Amino acid sequence: MATASSVPEFSKIKEVVTGWAGVRRYLRGGDEGQIVPVVIPKDRRRYGWLFLLGVAVYLLGVGIFSGSGAIMLLAILGSLFFLVLAGLWLWRGAIVEIEQGTTGVLSSYGKITGTLSPGRHYLWWPWQKVEFVVDTATEIPYLAPVAVCPTQENVPLKAIEFFLKFRITDPIAFVRTIGASNFDLVLSSAVQDAIRQRSRQVRTERAYDLRGGDVGDMQEYLNRQLASYGVRILGANIPDVQLPDQYQQHLATRERVAKELAAYEREWELTRKRRIDRLLMEIERSKKERDARLIEVKEARNKARQDVARMLEEKETEAQRVRLDIETSGRATLTEAENEATALRRLGQSHRDNRAMVQYELARRRVEVGEKLFRHAPRPLLVGGEGGESSPLSTLLLARMLPRLIQDGEESAPSVAPPADRVRDALNFRADGEDGE
């Protein structure tokens, strides 16, 4: 926002009349803050050389018409001296030096006939003269602050500063058509017109957008107006816009509120960022803890899987071993059963083939058994009374003798079974023999 209390003044363009010694100073530095693109140099040539030339001619005439030789020699020498002085005077006055970056406008009998490029030139004829020295290389700055520029809502802006750079491209057209002083008036009027047209196109609240904005259309407009004067605008911009004081106060208040709002927003942004950073740190810490726990769970799961796999391998090995043992035992049992069955089958076949021998063996065994039974059969002891009744005495004797008889029988035949058992075995063998028959 502009803080200037006063509107700057327009740049002033003028031309200055000076001697050749001051041409460079005025073209480069201006005159008391004013722009001087054109200097009218004073003609430094004088006509004293004509007087010296007349003196030389007079002395030459005196020497020629004098009769004395000495007087003639002195007159001729004096004539030559004044003639040299006149030549030097004429040569020194004919020199014209045009500064680099400037152009001299040459005239003959007051009529502009051409230009002189930078460097040293000689104007021998007295009717030839450098009327103007024009700066044609420098980009001349020009500041044009235009006051009271109404906007689209007809609100007068305090001032709009317009800055441009121009260069004189055709010095003859410039000095012949308009001149420096008149060009200042024309340029200021054209700039004011262009700025007011631009200010009419913007709203007051958008007036500050003119600062540093695109002014290419204004530059083209000015070039079209100034093309006939031999001037070209090389660049332009709007460096500053000053609003009315009351509107400027409102704008300052709004800007202050906007700054406070921006400060609050920055503070809130910092607070939000700190909170977000804290939450992100919490999240990262939680992620790390979760990852650590996941790693622990994975390790425990892998360990459990390894334990289960090892146990399964052990169980499978044990089951394989048991299965092999069972299969080996089964195969052995099956082989044994098959061998026994084969043996029994062969034995049965042999028994069927040797039935007579078997019957003979059975009969022989019966005889042996019967003989053994007969040989070891208990001896009957009859103790009885009359009428078949047992007396107490017989009972007592039998009780005393029975253990001795049993003991004697056992000692005499220890490998033979008791009588009752021998009888039962004999009966069973007999029954088996009959079944076999």
C-alpha cells in the first residue's frame, strides 16, 4: 500500500542551448532534474580568420609593390604568418565532434540536410551548421504520475504512477516535427489519457492489481501516437497506485484484519502441525510396538510350528517304527502260522498216510496207560462189621493208616499222577483216541 502523502511530479523534457563543452554534460546528466534529450550547440566559429586573411593579403601586396628587397622579405614573411594563423583559426572552428550515442543534425543555410554520426567532422563552409545534437542511444526514463483517476465505480484514485522508457529513433523527425519541449506536453497528455482509460476498466477494490500489471496495450497505444515523432516506447509499467485517503484507511483496516487473520491461521497451522506431528509420532510408536509384537508372535508361531513339526516328525517316526514292528511281527507271526499250518498240513497228511501206525501207537499207549493204572491203582482195604456197618474202631484205623498209604504211594511213584488224576487222564486220552479214529 502506498504511503506517500504527496503525488510526485511529472518528468520534464526540454532542450538546452549550450556550447560544445556542455553538450555531453546536459545529455547525460540533464538540467536541474529535467531530461535533456536534445542540445542546441552554439556555433563556436568566428570570423576573425577573415581579418587575419586580409592582413596577410595586405602584407603580401605591400611586399610585392615595395621596391626594397628587405621590406619585400619582411612583408612576405608577415603575410605567411598571418595566413597560417587564419588557416589555424579556420581549421579549429571547422572541427565538430559528435559524442558516442548521439546524432548531430546538420543544416545548410538554416535548412536541415542530414545527420552526422558519432566522431569528428569538419564543416569548412560557414553556411553549414550543427543545429541539434540528439541522444539516440540512451533509453530515457520518464515518470508520469496521473492524479484523480476515476475507477469503474467513479471513485477518484489519488494517483497512478506510470513509468516508461523511450528512445529517439529518428532525430530529424523529432526535431523537425515536435521538438523536446513540445514532446513533453504531448507525451504527458498521451500518458494521462492512457492511464485514465485503464483506470476506468478496473474496480476500486482491484486498483492495487494495476501495480506491476501487464501494460502492453498501453505501450502499443503510446507507440501508435508517438510513431510520427520518431520516438519509440521500449518499456512501461505501473510502479505505484495511491488510493483515496478514506478508502485507504478502510483498506488499511482490512489489511490489518487480514494480517491478524493470517497470523491466527499461521498460529493455528503451527498448532495443527504440532498436533499432527504428535499424532504421527504416536502412530509411529504404535506401529513400532505392533511390529515388535508381530515379530514376537511370528517368532512364537514359527517356534510352535517347528515344535509341532518336530513332534509330528517324532510321532511319524514312532508310528513308522511301530508300523514296521507290527508289520515285522505280523509277517513273522503270519510266517510262523503259515509254517505251522504247513507243518500241521504235512503232519495230517502224514497221519492220513500212516493211519495204521497211528492206531498202533494209540493202542500201545492205551496198554501202557492201563498198565500204569493197574500198577498204581489203590489197594482196597475192607474194614467192616457185621451187617455192612462201619464200627468206630475200623474208622479210626482207616484214618491212621490212610496218610501212610498215600505217602508210600507217592514215594514209590513220584512221577505218576494221583490216582484220581491218572484215571481222568486215561479217560481223556481214550476219548481223544476215539475221536482221532
